[in-house]
Amino acid sequence: MIDSLLDWYADHARDLPWREPETTGWGVLVSEIMLQQTPVARVEPIWREWMDRWPVPSALAAETQGEVVRAWGKLGYPRRALRLHAAAAAIAEHHGDVVPSDIDTLLGLPGIGAYTARAVAAFAYGQRCPVVDTNVRRVVARAVHGAGDAGPPSTTRDLNDTEALLPQDPATAATASAALMELGALICTARTPRCVDCPVFADCAWQHAGRPAYAGPAKPVQKFAGTDRQVRGLLLDVLRGTSEPARKSTLDLVWSDAGQRDRCLHSLLTDGLVEQTADGRFALPGEH
């Protein structure tokens, strides 16, 4: 199965900038943080801008938090920008401006979780370690277990299942991890899998079982319109668009529901994405 997958990946992998051989561990780390819950098409132009502007961690660390949030743009979940800024400062101060390759050391950086640490170790440094995201879980569930969907996550099970598929050679294993993700993103998709184009079709347990439907609980559909996420984004858009602190009356114009609007503004203050000036105006962090 893995040999067929690797052959397919060699011919069909997307040409993404963070996969280029010259990409540093810093470039991979930035891409992994940006790609969390965000489509590749939205990430790629922002990633390129960040790498041009802040090619090393110390360059980002020297920037204000407010400018980092502004540069994050429309990627969503902007707290990721603050976590990346904090990680950059730690890397610059404690690791000689080089992203560590050791998983445990990576986990010691601010805002770096188990998935991101493993992804950096594998994709930046060619280590043999399972990297499990939603796409990988789905591929393994179908190809190995014959299930239509992976169901609820189990860290131990998911890592063990994925590691069992990896070749022993570290560099080849790292490529296999990327190929599993790519297969789930492009072919073995959640709703309309393109089984006829799948390189592991002949070995897929789901196919041999007759492609049974997922029998577990329905997954909730995430909406955006009208949510606090949308309102928070609208408030941040106002502050990103100005170099001067904004008055509350200006922010009030973005949303008619005063209760929801004020709740979202308070949450932005709590998260450190917005600060209030001494005269009661509002600004991105470090910009007043």
C-alpha cells in the first residue's frame, strides 16, 4: 500500500512553497500554524508574505503583536498569530534563531501542540514520527479498518495505526506522512471520495467491505454567519485598517446586536488581541 501511495505522491503532490527543499524549519512551522483549520488556497499567499517579511524567528519576534495580528489578515482564529509570535521570541532567545528538531523541545515552545511538533519534526527534519490530522485519520480508517469514517479521535490508537504504516527509513517515512495527508485532502475526501483515482484502491479495506456508510453520530455542521467568530473578525477588521486607536462608537457600527458585539469585544480584550487605551479607545496590541 505505501509503495503505491509514494509513487502516486511523487507524481501528484501539490506544488506548495513550504514543501520546497530549501524551506527552513521556521517556514514549515509557520505553514503548520497557518494551515490549522484553514484551506491551503487562503494560506499560501499569506505564508509567502510572511516569509518575505519575517524570514527568521527573530524578525517576527521584533515586530509588535498588533502588526502581527494585522498581517494575519483573513486567515481566521487570530490567536494563532499571537502564539506564533510568542514561539518566535522563544526560538530567537533560547534556540539560536533556529526551530528545534526534537519533538520534546518543540513541545516546550509557547503554543506548540503535539500535532505541530510532530509535523515540524517530520516535514522540516525528515524524522520518522506519525503525523495525524483529520485527513490521515480518515484514510487509515477506510484503507486499514474498512470504516467509512474515523469516528472520535483516540491519540494512542491513531498514532499507533499511522506509525504501523510508515517505512523504517526516516526520510521515506516523512514523505509517507505527507502522502497520507495529501491522499485524504485530494482523493479520499470526506463526502465525495474519488475512489476510481485512488492509488491504494486495490488494498483498501473499505472497498473490500463494500464501502459501508459511517454509522456513528452525525458531525455538527459548523456555521459562520452570525456567530461570534464573524463579529470578532469584523471588529478586528476595523482595527487592522487604521493606525490610530478606534472609538467605541466606530466599533459599534460593525454589528447591530449590541449584546453580542460587546461580548465579542470583551473576548478580544481577554484574548489579548485588542487593548484599551487610557482614554477608552481600542487598538491592536502594542499600538497605542
